[in-house]
Amino acid sequence: MEVCFTPQMVSLFDLRKSAVVVIDVYRATSAITAALASGVKEVIPVGTVEEAKAYKAKGFLAAAERKGAVVKGFDLGNSPIALSQAEHKGKSIVLTTSNGTKALLKTEGAKEVIIASFLNEQAVVNYLAEHHNNVIFLCAGWKDRFNLEDTAVAGAISRGLEAKGWHTHCDSALAAMHLFDIAKDRMPEFMKNASHTTRLGHLGLSDDLAFCNRRNEYNIVPVYENGTIRLK
Amino acid sequence: MEVCFTPQMVSLFDLRKSAVVVIDVYRATSAITAALASGVKEVIPVGTVEEAKAYKAKGFLAAAERKGAVVKGFDLGNSPIALSQAEHKGKSIVLTTSNGTKALLKTEGAKEVIIASFLNEQAVVNYLAEHHNNVIFLCAGWKDRFNLEDTAVAGAISRGLEAKGWHTHCDSALAAMHLFDIAKDRMPEFMKNASHTTRLGHLGLSDDLAFCNRRNEYNIVPVYENGTIRLK
């Protein structure tokens, strides 16, 4: 188990021998998980707003977020509540976000790429324990900086794997587990001071944040393969 | 207060408005602190073994460490015990290390560059509170990766500054403080699993590590200025 705190650091890790678990809990990977759990057929992550626009022009349902807000010209951003509405059932959604999709596009070479959030942490633990023997958590962070919330998810899943006999000498993973231990029984309070909570709270997204803090709401494992995310 | 976990991330921080506190507690900044506290006149950090050799050829006392060991051809590495021997009193020591000096050389533009370790954490707290109003902790890490021990020192000093009315919204600083809270009353146990402790323990450096874990042994503040480190 290793934890890569930000996409900028990914070159320090050897992805080829590992499953890579991408985490952007506020809100991209929570939104992807909620959307697929609600019957969306697939989520296609793209790096730029321009690509999302091109898909939209071709008739795709497209969602775009920058700086926490829905990008002008789009009806959807990365709200897990909005993306999991029943009307999207069976559809493909193209998604670009500030940090999460950027992280996803840096996973080339990994044995398998898995999408995680608090919403599906135990499902990811079980899946990793069954199908893999090593994992690198790739936290999306914020503009290449470390953030508390993605690290806490990595810590939660690491503790779950530890309970299944996995272990680590990676200091980032040890730190993530310690931080999760502190956070787990007082999540909203722990996250209160985190920079991203403050940032999104100011944008009126408190309902989304509360949704993203729910643990094990879904027993599903989204996997990113050949440019698209579907349920395994 | 902000914490930069590794030298690789330093470009994400604006050093110009801040004091920068460099931390490589196992062992470069502990060694520098102990040496200056013991009467060494100055420590001149250099980036490469070749530069250290050139200084040595000119008659300087030179110390070089790579991968935890003294580099062949040198009598000293970065052991705080060795560098603080009485025989070095009044001398200049040229020093190159795997991670610590590399971090020091990435501080260009900072308002002031301060050297910290557990050995002088309270002295650094007091100095920062008196002379500065912002600080970026630059942790040396290990080969550009995050490490627990440097982060714990950053957390210790951050908690000290918090007690003096400073505050932060930097997630890295919040994480560092949480990790220090966990570590402070059981430092050897907390550090036991850390990758670097394992690495150095295998090299027979347990005495050095125990020395580096001592808190507030010295009431001094080493400052790096014009290519050399001296007491302020």
C-alpha cells in the first residue's frame, strides 16, 4: 500500500505493478460512484472543457466543473446529487473536473484503475483484497497540493486492507491511516477546517459535502478502462 | 503557516513573503543544529559530493552522506553526534547530504531561511513569533517523497505557533499538527514503522536516531544566509 498525495508526485511511483485507486472525494469520485450506482451506464472523463464541449456538440450528456462551479454552457458540474438523478439512468456522461479527472488521466500503465470515495470504501477494500496484492492510492488533491479529505479516504481503505492482512512501510500510507483514525468518528468536525470544505462551503455546496461524507452507501466498484468508467 | 512535504513540491509555494524553515530531522538539520550548538563556526551546505571534495582539497573540514552512510573518502557524514564533537569547535564544516542540503538549496527568494529539528523546536517557535508573520516549512523528505519524521517536526512547531495566536488553513499544516499530536508522547513507537527509521536502523544508526528525537536540547536558531549557516 502506498499513497500518492497529489498528481504532481505520481512519477515517484511505479504504477505498473499495482492497482491504482483514484480519490477525489469532494466531489469527482463521489459523483462518479453515485452516478453509476444510480444506473448511469458509463462516465467518460476528459481533461479539458473544450473536449467536454465537443462531446456535448455530438449529443452526449456532458458535465463540467471548474473552481467548484458548473462551467458556463453546461447544465451539470460534479455534484453527486445532480449526477445521480433518475433521469440520467442508462446514459453516458462526459465529465471534466478541476482535479479528479486530471488525476484519472495520469494513471497510464497501472494494472487496473479503480474509483473510490467514502461512498464505496468497503467495496473497494473487498475488491482489492480479492483481485490485487498491491495498491497505490492517487489522491487528486487541490491544484497539486495535498488535501485532508482525499487522504482520509486513502487511510480508510488502507485500514480496511490492514484488517485483511496487508501492510505497508510507506510513510504516506501510515500518515493517511493516522489521519483517518482521528477523522473517523468526527468527520464533519475534522473536515471543518480543511481548505476545500471552506472553499466549497462558501459556494453553497454543503449538501454535496454531507453526501460525500456518507460511508459505504454503495457496494460497487467503478473501474476506468479504455477511456471510460463502468461498474466492475 | 504552510507545510511543503517535499522539495519537489516547493514550486507550489510562494517563498517570497515567508520565512522558510528547513527540516531534515534524520539527520541533516539535527546535525547542523548540534554542530553549531557545540561551537562549530558555520556549516556550508553544498549540493554534490564533488563540491564537498573540492572544498576538502582546499583544506576545509568536509562531511558527506549518501544513502545514510559516510561517503568514501570522507571522515564525516551527517551524524549529529559526530559533528558535535569538541574537536570541531570554531571550524567551518562543508556538508552535503542526500535530502537535507538539497532542500536548503531550494529556498531561494525566501525572506529568511531557518534550520529546525526537534533539538531546537521551541527556539524556532519563539524566533518566528518574534520576527515573522508567515512561515513555510520545507520538509526534506526522502527522494522527494513525504516522510513522517520531518512532518512531525513541522507539526510540533506549528502547534507552538498556534499557541502564540497563529493559525492556518493549509491542509498540509493541519495534517502535520494532527500527526504530531499522535506522535508527541510516544515518539520512538510512532517512528518505529516509518520507512526512514527502518532504513537508518539497519545501518546501525540507532544512537543517532535517539539523539535526533530529543526535544529542545538547544535554545538556538541556525539561519542560512549567503551560502552558509550560522547562529542568529
